[in-house]
Amino acid sequence: MSTVAVHEEIPLAIFPAGNDVHWETQVSTAWNASERTVEEFELVYEVSWIPELGVWRRFLRSQRKMKG
């Protein structure tokens, strides 16, 4: 029995900077079971239009716990 290693180069998708890029901030709450409290988080998303795919993409760029 023999094995053959197959290596295929897959090009990375490169998304050009578009005009439809903006940031969204969202405040979300989550239950902390260990402390039995509700915590608030600020989530910052980068939102941009991908013309090649015809879709919007939304990536979480940062999150932080809000002081209460």
C-alpha cells in the first residue's frame, strides 16, 4: 500500500476596499451563570458589501464588557 501526498494551492479571496464599508455598534446582554448576573457588552462590527458574491459581510471587530 502506498500513499501519495497531494498539494493543491487554493487562492485566497481578496476583498477590495469598497465604498459601502461602515461600522455598527450593538449593545448585547448575556447571563453570567457563575455570578448570577446579567452583563452588558458593546459589540463593534465591520459591515461591507462584497460585489463578487452579491452579499453583505459582517465581522465582529471588537467586544468589551460595559461597566455597570
